[in-house]
Amino acid sequence: MVELELRVVKAKKLDIGRSIVRISGAVMKNLQIKTGDIVSIKGKKETTSIAWPAYPEDKDKLNIRMDHRARENAKVQVGEKIKIRKANYGKAISITLAPISSDIRSSSEVNNYIKRKLINNPLIKGDKIIISIAINRELHFKIISTKPSGIVLVKNSTNLKILNKKHDIKSLEIFYKTFDDIGGLKKEIKILRKIFELPQIHPELFKYLKIKNSNGILLYGPPGCGKTLLVQAIANECKYYLISLNGAEIFSKYIEESKKRLNEIFDKAKNHSPSIIHISNLSSIAPKFEVSSSLLLKLITSELIYQLDNLAPHSNIIVIGEDTKLEDVSPLLCLPRRLDTHIKIEKPDKDGRLEILKIYLKDLDLSDDVNLNELVSRTEDFTGARIAKLCNEAIRNSIDRYFPDILNRKEPFSKSELNEIKLTMEDFIKAL
């Protein structure tokens, strides 16, 4: 069977989560496949996807456009090579999934809903998959087994089993968070990529020029603007182990207990290097001294400074603090070689709001009267979180419109009924 080697490039945002890869017509011809055929993709691990034609700018290139889920399942990064061939596959008699984001109580309703989402999707043991259940709400699973083995296609007759207990996978909660999930923060993403990616890609440059990379970053700005999402995405994209906690988790009425917690956090980061220590609500443990009359808080701040000052120059540990206002955080933490890179995360502008709307609505059917540009104009001063809430409320309005007697209904909805649901402009207007 013909097998070709292709270079991995990022999928375009409209293709993310669709279980497709884009390859050129010439590659399709050589592989003896057509649009919609199932392919096997081998990086460090084998995964599977559905082949679609390349965009015009890629038609003469030996590239394959893969979204972050496919890249993670194949264990490859952008710029690396994969091997692709037409897949041999069978109809799935049974598949077993294990939840990897949280425990789940399996039931016939849950299983049927998830199976409907997976029908006609190719799967293979070991892959991780994501099921959208609402705007910005997802269930993550690992495929534990399939019958038959190898690549399988889910059908109505497939017996789906879901384990109740969460499967133990390192950094589960950040698995699918990437820059593609973030809208309106292109400038901020570029700054973070330079800090995290350049030392990995070009260590010789940093060594030759004796560049000392930042040990600490402070993200600040209004709640709901994507600070935490940025941290999760950078950890996932750059393969950093993420330790994420709220400042209040460090705080104890006993100074020795607080110091012990800080020591344990930094020790854990050293054991899992490269790693990120993410502290949200930083001012709760390290406020401006003139604001705080608490000796205990001053001692905790001093201990955090001590830990930062004692990080080795090339320890591959970066501390990211997060707060709403820069001026609320102790200035001693913001000195050089501490949290010395300050990035303001602001509410999205017009282009950013449009990008966020497109990300949240990409998997939903919209009626012809939905005008995204008008929604952008009506959502001035909205945060990303508030735009997500708007989309959720619009979905609820559409459900009320299609199924006004839903509380009295017991039987599950058919696929044809679900396919009829379209969001209208009125659904959004009511949600504003």
C-alpha cells in the first residue's frame, strides 16, 4: 500500500474539531483516495482522520494540515513529518472510553448522546477525543479498546461502553487547550511564544548571545479576558508541566505551613521540569506592603521572592502570576529576574470579539439572519467570558423555541430533531 511522508502544518480555525486533515490533490491521487476517505497517520504514534482537499495555497505542497487534537494523538508538532496512507478499517462492534477530564456517571442517555456525536468518525485505541456538550464545555475521553482492533468506524450498531472512573493521564486538564481556542489575543500570544518557544527552538542562539530568559511573568487585566486560558494553552503548546493554583491555596494562618506549601510547589516543578507554576489571584498572598498590615502576608511574599531568586538560570521553571491590577501586587515581586515580564490582557476589540464569536459558534447551525458583525457592535465592552455566556443563552433560547414543552418530555431527541435546531438573530437579541 502506498505511503507518503508529509510535513505537518496547523489547521485553519474553521477546521478545528472536525476530524479532518487537508492534503493536496496530488497526494490524494498518489494514495489512491478521494475526499471523505479515512487515512492512517503515523507520527510517534498512529492516529486516524478523514481526508479533505488542501486549500489553494497548499495545492502544490507536501503538507498536511492537522488540528491540535490530531497532532497530539499522532505525537507530532508543527514542522515535523508524518507518514500517511489509505486506512484499512472495520465497523466498530464495540468501543470502550474512559473519561480523562472528570469522573462521569454512565447511563443509556449519556452513552447514546456521545455515540451520536461519534457516528461515522474513525477511531483507534489510545487516541483522546473531545465531545462538546455546550459552549465552552467539553468532555474528554481516552479510547481504551476497540473491537475489532486497529482503525474502526463508529456506527449505530456499535456498542459503546464508558468507564465511570477518570483515567489517569498527566496534565489532563490542559490537553486540548491551545492558541486555536483563544480569540482576540494575537499580540499577547506572540509575546508568550517568544518567551517559551524560542529557547526550545534555538537554544544555540540563547547560549551564544548569553540571553537570560525570564523566570517570571505577570498577567493582569479584568476577569474573563482569557488569562488562565492563555496559561493552559502555552503549557500545552510548548509541552510544559502545569501546576496551577489560587493564591489563597498557599495561605495558612501558620507561616511555617505556608512556607512548606510553597517549597512543595517549587520542588514539584523542579521534578517535572520544564514546568510552569501558575498562581492566580496573586495579590491575595503578595499585596503591596502599604496595603497589607499583615506580618504573615509579608513573610509569605518574602518566601515567594526567595524561591524566585533561587531558581537556577536554566532551570526551565517559569512562574506566571495572575491578577486583575498590576498595582495591587507587591512591587518587590516585579523586579528584574522575578516576575519581570508584565502583559496586560484587555477586553477584546472589534476584531477580537468577531474571532471569539466564530470560535464559540463554529460547531453550531446559524440561520441566514444571524449577523455576526451586528453582534460585534452590540457587544462592545464585553469580555471573552461574557461573549461565551451570550452564546450559551442564545442556545437556551433556541431550545425553548424549538421544544417549548421540553420539561414534560422523557424520550431522548432523535438525530433529525437535533439537526433541525438553528440559532436565529432573535435568540441572540433576547440573550443580550
